[in-house]
Amino acid sequence: DVKVTQSSRYLVKRTGEKVFLECVQDMDHENMFWYRQDPGLGLRLIYFSYDVKMKEKGDIPEGYSVSREKKERFSLILESASTNQTSMYLCASSPFWRESTDTQYFGPGTRLTVL
Amino acid sequence: KQEVTQIPAALSVPEGENLVLNCSFTDSAIYNLQWFRQDPGKGLTSLLLIQSSQREQTSGRLNASLDKSSGRSTLYIAASQPGDSATYLCAVPLIKAAGNKLTFGGGTRVLVKP
């Protein structure tokens, strides 16, 4: 079974702190994604990466950066956390695009609260 | 830009009733359509994937249909159970988009009452 793990289930940080959210997948997938999920706004893509050291902005990249130094690990960085970044953060991975049956596999999520 | 809509946003049914969840999308140039389930405070789990050449896909009590020309998909859950209570999301990848990026609907929150 594909496993996507996230470093924390719950995280509480203070405004202005630098925050790292880590995601690890064990299926040798090329693609990895970071989403945030908010009530009424649904799931929104922050960044995705299709290879080591490669990244592409999603729909809402402002205030975030990412790092992918190894294929299995994709980190989301909040350089200076703000209260409007309080949210549920979901990581996902998928094969690059070999088959029209390829789907995304999600981690359990990190509930981040910024005070 | 692809837009995916799910109606209703919430649904409550007594146990044993069949569930019908709707998903519509604006751009019919899709590879497939995917249905996910999300339990409260958890990540998403893939339920069904219908390829663009298929009309429907079944898994146990779940059946999903796809009508590309009208931009619609329906997820049917037969004989609902309290354990089916969750949020159901549909999503589509665009043929033109690289990297298997998905566009998600807002979800339908389902409550099955015992």
C-alpha cells in the first residue's frame, strides 16, 4: 500500500515563526503536492513538485515556499507564519502521468494553528 | 479554467436509503474523474476513478457514472450505513495540465442516521 506520512497531526505556532511541514512518501512517486483546506473554500493547491529540486506554484503560493531535496520528501515552509495561515494542510503524491488511472495518495493532514 | 461543483453541500439520510451525490465540471477535456472520501480531520482516500472512455465504474455498494458531454458525474451509494458518514469530493485532472494536477469540487458532507 502507498503510504504518505506527515510530520505532525497538530501544530501550534506563534505569528512570525518559521514553520516547516514535512511529507514523506514510500512509493517512488515523481509528483508531490501541498494543499490547504478551509471550510467553504475547499481544497486549494499551494505548490507541487514533479521531480527532485523542481517545483511549480499552485493557486495560492503567496506566503509559502517548498523544498524537495530528495524524491521521497517534500517540505512546505511558512517563512513568517500569520494567523490567516491557520488551516488544515494536506500532502499528496502520485506517479508522474503514466496511466489515465493514476490517482493521488494523501497523507493524514496537519492541523496548523497560528496564534 | 476548470471549475468543479458539487451539489448539495450537505445531505442527511436515514440508514438504508440510497445516496446520490452530484458533481459537475465545466471543461469536458478530462482524462478521468475521481471520487474521494474524507473522514473528519483526516486525509482523502480514493474511492473510484472513471476513465474518460468509460460510462461507469463500480466498487461494492458504490457506483459512479460519467457523462463527459454534459459535464456531470454521479456517485451512488446503495443501502447507506452510518459508516458512510463522511465528506465526498470529486476531482478531475485536465488533459492540458502537466503533472496530474487535480481540480477538486467543494465536497458533499453526508450524514447517515442510524
